[in-house]
Amino acid sequence: MSIVAGVDSSTQSCKIVVCDADTGEVLRTGRASHPNGTAVPAGAWLSAYREASADPSLLAEVEAMAVGGQQHGMVALDESGEPVRDALLWNDNRSASDAVDLMIELGGAEAWVEAVGSVPVAAMTVSKIRWLARNEPDNAARTAQVVLPHDWLTWQLGGRSFGPVTDRGDASGTCYFDATTNLYRDDIVELAFGRQLELPRVAEPQELVGETPEGIGLAAGTGDNMAAGLGLGLTHGSAVVSLGTSGTAFAQSARQTRDPSGVVAGFADATGAFLPLVCTLNGARNLAGTAKLLGVDFAEFARLALSAPAGAEGVSFIPYLEGERTPPLPYAKGEMVGLDLDNFTPANIARAAIEGILWSLAYGLRTLAEYAGALDRVILTGGAAQSTAVQQIAPAVLGLPVTVTAVEESVAIGAARQAAWALGGTLPDWPVPQQRELEPTEADVKAAEEIHQRYHGIVTAHYTRI
């Protein structure tokens, strides 16, 4: 039996799964936390990996490994490969105005989607390197190369015995890589930073790029959403909706998508195809905040939410507690709308909190379908998706059949599947355990349309960029 490992180096933690390369069966796991914040030392990711893998039995007999990492972050390195500052993470919004400036300077949204398939937003690396050049000229002058979080960790795991390497999936989230030609856009790098930067080599999806000092082969790795697609066995016609710290919705496409509205990012996947994706900033933390406001634990929060009717009797929770990426409203605030003396109840507030974050993803799914083709099913995953309330409410907001996966660590499992591919030469067909299947009723479909129209109307009335 061949054994492989996958590493999920996410915003909040480092998770390691060790799997049977043939069947995907999870044999062992390890975990350690990352520091909080939207700018963190890159070294913290390596420290967390070492803590998560401290038990020597965890990686025993592992032959290959891959890293699935949080997308977009900017790791700026000097000529010796040392970080010049803390890495800016995807959820750091300080570069919002830089994204707007860059969009204008290249010629508008249409010019960007023609160039790289996506419109720049604060999350993307191109906006962050402009922020660095504009705000920290001394650090910018010291910067020789920029890599992504998964690139950096893979490089460290290999003992820096080879140069930084990325893959086309994660590279497509920088907004200076064209996934149709598989080439960096040097003109965009220069536009953003004022000069050229050294960038990681783009490896093939199934390539072994090196090995650890212990002799474990290292695959190229990929971005977290691309790894999740591998871990969940994503196929054409289905969409993944993942609810964690953020929310994402993505599908598989055979061609590059080009959405000038900026709602759909035209990413590549980890197999050679494309992964059009919608990302929202507001996910599980909204639910935790609402539970805290109501003074209840998560079990009681779920009970309250399920005791309220679909639509929460007209209560709408606009979920932008941390600004928003989709639609691009970085300075938006959360709002509770539609309250009166009759519907102002803990149950309706709890349900509206869940409906709000699901609506923002339903809004994205509608646009996603325009570019990726009709969607007939949603695969629901992520930490917040383990809530029974989220699961049961989802069909009444998304309006589609929902498959709840039992795979909680889909990113790490997807990375392990990529490692197995690199080790064996073919992408293994691993089964995806399912927790439950939820078919929307006629009432659910009707509720989903009413909720969409209500939320869309409120947001359209308050903001001009939707």
C-alpha cells in the first residue's frame, strides 16, 4: 500500500491528512493553529506544520505530499529568500483602493477579464503588490520575488533545495497570470509594482517538484479552493458551496470564464481545466457573532433558526460584517432590515443570519451559472456546513438539491489526492463520503426566489456596485 499526505495551510490552521493512495481512506491526521490577523509572519505556517506533524508516526511511510494553501496572499521575499514583511492575507482589505486604481489603469474591467479572466479586488495579489509599492517603498525596494502562501510552504518543506514553485490553479488567483496561455503577464506586474519581480515556476498539475529532507516527494500543490475541488470529486454541472471563515462557490469549466462584473473570478483548477469561483468574506464568524448576541450556544442557535419559517418573517440580515468581496463592497456594513414588533424575535434573527450568508452565495451561484453553464446540484461543505440548521435551510435559499459531504477536510484530502496523482502517474478515483441528500420542495424553491428578490432589492437600493 502506498501512502500519501495532504496539507491544508488555511487562514486559521494547518491540517494534515495521511491517506491510502489507492482508496483515499484517511489513516491519520494532525492539526495546529495559525495566528489570528490579516497579516502574519510566513514563518508561522512552517511552525504550525511542524507542530501538526510533531508525532513521528504521522508521516511514517508517506511517499508523497502536497500543500493546499489559502489563495492570494502576498509573501514578499528579498534576494536571499527571506520575507521582507509579514505576509498580507487574502482577507486583508487595505489594498481596496489599489484594486480600483489598477482596474482603471489597465483600461477597465473588460480589459482585465480579457487579460487574465478576473477583475482585481483587494484580495488578489496584484492589488497587494501595488499597495506595497505605494505605501512601503523601503520594503518594496528590498523585494526581489513574490510567492503565494502554498508556494512558500512547499519551498520550506523541501528545505529550499529547489526554487519556489507554484501551479496554474493558485497562480490564476494573482491576477497577473493568464491561465489560457499558462504565462505570467509581466506587463501587469510592472504596472502594479513599477518593475519586474521574480515569480515562482509554474509546475504541471501531476509533477513531483522535489522532496523533503526525509525523502518524501513533494507535488506542486495548489490553492485551497482548487484542492477542495479535487477532494470533493467536483464534476461538470455541480457547484461546491463551502462555508468556513469565508464563503466560496465554484464549478468546473472546460474554458476560461470572463465576467466583467467581477462577481465570478476566472480561476484555473488543479487538473488543467478551469474553476470559475465566487468568494464572499462573511461566513462562519457571522453565525458565531449572532449566537453570541443572542446569548446562546451553537446547538440552541440552530434550534432557534429551525423554529422560524423560511424567509424569517421578512427579517433580512445583510451579512457584510467584514465588508464584502462579492459583490465588491469592501467598505459595506452589516444591516438588519425589515424588523417590526411581530417579527423581532430571536428565532427570526437566528434564521436570518443563516439565510443572509447563504443568500450572498446564492447570488454568486446565479452569476456563476451564466458563465459555467447550468448547475443541477450543490455540494455543501466547510465547517459551518456541519450545522444541521445550515444544512436544512440551504435548499430554501439556494433552490437546488444539496449534497452534504461527510468530508470536512476536503482541502487536505484534495492535496493528498494530488500527491497520489504525482506519485502514481494517474489521478486516482477516490469516493466522496456523503452525509445526507436534501431535495428542495416546491415551497423551498418558492422561498429561495422570494429571499433572493428581497435581499437583492435591499442591497441594490443601498449600494451602486451591484
